[in-house]
Amino acid sequence: MADRIAIVGAGIGGLALALGLARAGKRLRVYEQAPELREIGAGVSLSPNAVKGLRYLGVGERLEAMADEPPTQVTRHYANGKVLVNFRRHNTREQQGAPYLQAHRADLHDLLRERLAALQPDALVLDKELTAVSDDPAGVYLLGFADGSQAGADLLIGADGLKSTVRREVFSEPAPEFSGFVAWRGLVTRDELGAEQSRPGSMVFVAPGRMFVRYPVRHGALQNFVAFSRADNWTAEGWSQTGDIVSVRGVFSDFHEDARVVLSAFSGRRCHMWGLFSRRPLPRWVRGRATVLGDAAHPMLPWLGQGAAMAIEDAVILCRSLIEFEEAGEALCRYEHARRERVMVIHRQSLLGGDRLMQQDPDELARRPVVTEETLGLSHYDPATEPL
Ligand SMILES: Cc1cc2nc3c(=O)[nH]c(=O)nc-3n(C[C@H](O)[C@H](O)[C@H](O)COP(=O)(O)OP(=O)(O)OC[C@H]3O[C@@H](n4cnc5c(N)ncnc54)[C@H](O)[C@@H]3O)c2cc1C
């Protein structure tokens, strides 16, 4: 195993890998560009495959105690509120080997970070934006940071998200492409929304070219919302910015009261706005002793709610490979081999999801077979026991 392991990016994927390696007694460094580690105010859906990965990392019990387990996922017509699909999750835990959970992103992030800090207090280095990577003939990587400092690494893992610098520097792949959708995300408190509207269960309202998702987190203390709409282009510098809630209310003004009530209750003036980008998964994930995971390797559209789940699965498989195979090159190849096909399938399914959910006639959804990550058979996967 390589001596100096460098992970770039302390998102869910980077922290998950760091925690797994630290639990196995490996020394590592996680370089994160942000001066302070903060997750955005939004929820995250964690399908059973992701929960199994988090159990492997030793955080399953805490996560299950803090997260919500929605009994149903109801898809409704955007205007008249008619139920088009009522997908029950009451058997998920038994049938898929783990529950489907919904949590505050910050709670998951904090959990991973705290466990890592308890094992290796100096692992996480903040305010370190990677800007360049070079390597010498012996395969040692020299990492250059925006503050002018440098660090060496024998093994380099890019967990640095959609606009990955590791991917650009090591794999020279083209830039991500705008998908034609934007999303706004925010959280509303139970006091703002009222007890009646804070009941368990997630709701999705579908319209041609638009969609509104809401579900409770922190046991109903907060209601998470994600509002999607088609957009011609994305002109902002980065891939997220803040959006004006008044204009969001305008975009969804013809939606059913049970959707609009959440936007009306939102007390902040601004909420997070995202351009949704996609990128073909890398044809090869390994070059020398460098690899990528999560959004850095295969950013996908959120229609199946599998982006964070794939980052967690990647992290667990890579961690197991690095523990099991002494030679780093072999470990990385085992990781790529174990992951590539599954990720390609899910990436493709995620692309199809937008057209299916936001089609011209929402009533069509009631006439077609139900498609979720569970009916597609994605939730059975257990990254802790998959063959390497
Ligand atoms: C609207 C929306 C809703 C979603 N909902 C879900 C959901 O319900 N379920 C789900 O599974 N997925 C969901 N996703 C997808 C999910 O959020 C991502 O796939 C997941 O967060 C990817 O994790 P990651 O660790 O790979 O990357 P990121 O979370 O992007 O983390 C990358 C980290 O790297 C750091 N970084 C970047 N560049 C550098 C650099 N040069 N130097 C140092 N550090 C750097 C960043 O600051 C960041 O901390 C959603 C996405 C969107 C946009």
C-alpha cells in the first residue's frame, strides 16, 4: 500500500473514503478548498445501497437514529394534486437489507467528519485548493495549491466533485455539460409550515418540464424542498448560486397548494440554486496511482437520487480494495473493475428519468410501470460484500 495517500475534496465521497481508511489504521490527508467545512441547507435521500455503505463505515446506527424513514413516496399531478403513483416503502428494510432514509445533508457530513477527526485529528486540511498536479517517473505526485504550497503523494484520489481538478489534471477530459435544468433547494421549519403539513412521507409533483419534491428531515422539524425547472442556459460562473424565492414562487404558481405552501412558508429571501450538469463517466478511472470517485468520476442527474449513493459506494469499494490488495496499482484496477459497469447503467437511467417524470402528460405516469431505484433493482447492492 502506498505510504502517502492524498484525497482531494471533503464532500460526502471524500470523507467516506477517508473514514474507511482511517478505521483500517491507514494514514492519509484530505485536502479541501473551503476554509470552513459546511454543507448546504438541503436534504439528501439515501437508498438502501447507500445505507449499507454507511453501515460498513460504522455510522449506520447514528445515521438511522437521526434520519427519517419515509413510509411512502407519492407522485402527484402538479395542478389538481391527483395521486399518480403511491410507492410504499414499508417492506424496503426487509426486502433490500437496509432502510431508505432521508436526512439533512449537514447531519451526514458532520457525522463522517466527526468520526474521522476522532480517529485522525490531523487528516483534514482546510483552505487547500488544488490547482495543479505533476508526477515524476517514480510515480510520486506533486500537488500544487492556490496558496503556493505543495505536497507529495504516492496515491492520489480525486473526490473533488463535478469540476474536479484531479480529473482535469490527470485525465484531461472535456468540461461538464449543462443538462437544461436548474434546481432550487431550501428548508422550512415546522413552525413556519405548521404541524399538519409536516407529516412523514415524501411527495413529488410533476408537470411538463417542471417538478417539485418535498420531504421532512430531522423527524419533521424541517421540510426539505427541491424545485426543478427547464432552463435555456446557465450563465452563472459556478454551478450553484443563490436564487430569489419570489421568482421561484412565480415559476411554481400554478402548482397544487401542497407544493406552493412550502414555498410560501420559506422565510429566507434567497435559497440555493443549482445548474444541473452531467458528464460521461470516464472510460478509464485509473492512471498510474491516481483515480477519481463520486461526482469527479461520473456526475449524474438527480432523477434517481443516486449521486451521493454512488459516491458512498465508490468510497467503500475503493477502501476495501486498498485494504485487501497490498500493491496500490492492483487495488485501483480492482476498484475500477468493480464499479464501472454499475455506474454506467445508473448514469444512463438517471439521464432518462427527467423526460419520464416531466413528460407532456403527467397522467401517463399512472399508466406506465413504476420506476424507482428499488424497482430497477439498484437497492440490493451492498458495497461491503460485493466481490472485488
Ligand atoms: C439538486 C440536487 C439534488 C440531489 N439530491 C440527491 C439525493 O437526494 N440523493 C443522492 O444520492 N444524491 C443527490 N444529489 C447528488 C449529490 O449531491 C452528489 O452526487 C454528491 O454530493 C457528490 O459527492 P462528492 O463527494 O463526489 O462531491 P461533492 O459533494 O461535490 O464534494 C466535492 C468536494 O471537493 C471540494 N473541492 C472541489 N474542487 C477542489 C479543489 N480544487 N481543491 C480542493 N477541494 C476541492 C469541494 O469544495 C467539495 O467539498 C443531488 C444533486 C443535486 C444538484
